Amino acid sequence: MAARASGSSATGTISGAVSPASTVVPPKPSNAFLIGSMTRNRQRGVATLWVKVPGAGTLNLSGHGLRTVIKEPGGKGTVGLPVRAKGSTLATLRDAGRVLVQARIAYTPTGGDANRKFRDLVLLRQP
């Protein structure tokens, strides 16, 4: 019977080697977020929508007739997103003093997948 070399096994692999299937993939960060209250500035016809995020990432507010806003919170907390009308929606707001818009709020955590929510908002402006 021949002597085996140190560190080898009967199958020919080196003992102590890590197989690729045993690597641990860290879980993706949470993309859950909460849409809070909205504060209005009736003299300017704008509003601030408060959004609570669980960590760092990208927060995006957009919608038909709204200015797109992108914020990048550095960590967990509450972020204020300005809601401002544009184009014909702004003209309607100036004429009628009130306009209903649908905002699309998207949150993408760093290293994670995007999550989107929609919210109907009413912008008010004094004549």
C-alpha cells in the first residue's frame, strides 16, 4: 500500500478547501418605506411630503405635472421631498387655486431593489 501525500484525500481534493456553494451571500437591505404627512405652503402653492426611510439609498418623487425630485439620504430617518407643479398643472393651480396630482415615490436602498408607492396629493394656492 502506497503512502498518501499530506493534505490530500481519496477523491483527489485538498482538504480544507471551500466549495463555491458554501459562500454566504448577505441579504439585500430592506426597501420598505413609509409616506408620512404633507405640509403645505398655500402662498407659494408648494408642499413638502415627509418620507421615512430605513437606510441609505435614493429617494425619487415624480409624476405627471410635477417636478422630479431626487434625494439621497445617508441613513435611516425622515426626508422631506418638495412637491411642486410644472407646466399646465402649474397654470391650473394659479387659475383655480387647487390641483390634484398623483405622485410616484420610489425608494432604492443602496445595494437593493426599488420599491414604489403612489399617492394622490392636493396642492393649494391662494389667489
